[in-house]
Amino acid sequence: MTVAPEHAYTVPIMSRASLSSPSPAPADAGAPRRKVPLTRPLRHARYRSIWLANLVSNLGTWIQTFASAWLVASLSKSAAVTSLVQTATYVPIFLFALFAGVVADAVHRPKFLFFCNLYMACCAGAMALLVWSGQMSSLPVLAITFCLGIGTAFIWPAWQAALSGLVEPDEVEAAATLNNLSYNLSAVIGPALGGILFGWIGAGALFLANALSFAGLLAVYWLWWRERAPQAAAREDFRARFRHGLRCAIGCGRYRRILRNVCSVFFSTIAFASLLPVFVRDVLHMQSGVYGMLMGCLGGGAVIAAFFLPQVRARVDKTGVLAGALLVYGAMLLAMPFTRSLALLVPLIVCGGMAWSATVSTLNAAAQLSFPAEVRARTLSIYLFVMSAGYVAGSLVWGRVADA
């Protein structure tokens, strides 16, 4: 399950402000800042079971992410083609996120998430069969990556809206950091493991491992779905629901600022993921193991950050955290072209990973806290639409710049 900016949390995470209000006040306005222990959200049984299942699924996702990117880099010498792996991942989110948000607010979410994850497991299995068939070329790999992206596009709004009440309001940022910890623990282990196994068991087995990694999430969603009958969705016209969500999001000045930040940040930062395989292959002249290790370094930095971000947030406001994180990540991108030694690259990328964790959790928690549960999936889908627009544009631009 590819959910980089995910926050699993069900019960509202903010005061029930009127949906007609164009500019909802931040949930923490005027409240004293206090440190919430990182592990506190895990006291909620539902959150804990989903967190653990998602840890395994994220491990499979990172193995697949590594294998897809390195496989395409091995099949094509073009940086633009290699960067299309990121484009194929995020174009479906750009195309379907707004529609997915309206759907997520109208369906029984555990059932919907079960079938979305089942679809993604089948796509990963199809990728394995493709490789084993010997029909390997960049186009079919990109096509199935696109299909996986469709699943992600529909999962993200439903996932965040369905789970956003599993923790208390003051636990939201801790839960955000904890979810990033899950994602980034997998980001450390998955690429490193993929780098070791790629030349030994091949890409097909790695894709199969991703397919199997969905089993835990499927079991959790199945139990959640069966234990509570679906609630009747409000009979509201699709276009009316869409317009209502769009009006809430665009009418909120604070949310518009979040969206502007998200688009510019993700446009710039996708350069790392898009071009790292080319950087390892053509600049460092090294193989898949080094690519997996450097991917893991970014996740390793994010894991380290998870343990001190609560202390930082207790002392620094969100704007300060975001500004500092972006400065550090930008410095990493600027320094990488001039760095050839792994002894320097490893700590450099670890620092970038720490900054990345702070950036993602801060932006996503701000989006989570902006609207009540009734409209949250639709407003989050706009967040995901803007994020994917930045990712798609950035992956296309940076790939062509690298070729030039």
C-alpha cells in the first residue's frame, strides 16, 4: 500500500465546526502546546492493528518501488524514461483523486478499502507474472505501475478519512509521526533488502513479495467490515457532493496556503526519487545494492526524526518546523551532485530523510486538522490532487532536465 503521507487515525479529530464555514479555525488555535508521547496512539486497538498490518504492506511497497525503478533503469538508458516510474505512480492520483474523495465520503470505508487493497495485490501479482513470462520492457512495467497508482488514488482519501478518528485530537501529530515511522522503517528495510535480493532471486519474486504483503491489511479490513454493518450513505447528488467539498477546501484561506506549499514542495522534492537510479548508475557507476542502500538512508533519517520530532514540535511552531526541514532537504539536493563518496552521501541523505519526515508529517497533519469528518475525504482528495500534480510535473521536468 503506497501511502507516503498517510495518517491512520476514526471519531472526529477536531471540533465539529459548521461545514458552511469557509475558513475553519485550526483545531489547536489558542491551545497550549504540550508534548504527546510518540507511542500513545498505539493504545487504541484498531489503530494498533492497522499500523502493524500497514508496516508489512509498506515493506512490500518499498520492495516493489525499488524493483520497478531499477528494472526500468536497467532496461533504458534514458533518465526521462526512468523518471516515468514516478510519473506512472502519481498520474492516476492526479486523474482520480477528486473523484475518489467523493466516493470515499459515500461508501462503507472498510469494505471499500478491502477491495482496493485486493485489487492492488492482484496488480503486484500481475507484475510478477509479467517478469517471469520474459516479456520485460519499460512500457508494460510502467503500465502496471499506473494500475497500482489507480488503487493508491482511491485508497488514500478513504484511508485517511476512515481512520482519522482512531486517536484523540491531541494525538494527531504523534499519530502522523508514528505512521511516517511505519512507512520509513519499511523505507529503510525494503530497498536495502531489494538491493540484496534483486540479483539473486530477480524482480519477479520481489513483485510477488509485494502482492503477499497485502494479506495483513486485507484481514484487518475484512474483520472491520464484518463487525459493523455499513451505514446508509446520504443520498446526495455526486456533483453536489463534489462541489460542496471543493467549496469547503477552496473557500478556506488556510487550506489554500497548505495546497500552495504542497504543490511547490512536492514538485521540487520528487527530483530525488526520480533521478536516484540514474545518479547511482551514471554518476556513481554502481549497482542495485548501492541504489537500495541510498533509498534506505532517506527512510533511515525519517526513522531517526520520528523520535525527536515531538520534542521539536513542543518548542517550535509548525511554520518554523516546515521552514527548517525544507532548508535541510534543499541543502541535500544541492550537495548531492558534488558528492561522489558514499561515506559523505550516506549521512547527507540521512539528514535529508529527517527533514523529509518533518515536512510530510507537518503538511499532512495540517490538512487532517482543517475539516470535520463529514467532508474530510473530499478535502483530503484535493490535497492529494495537488500533491500528485507537483509530483507528476516534477518527475517529467527533472527527467528531461537530466537528459539535457
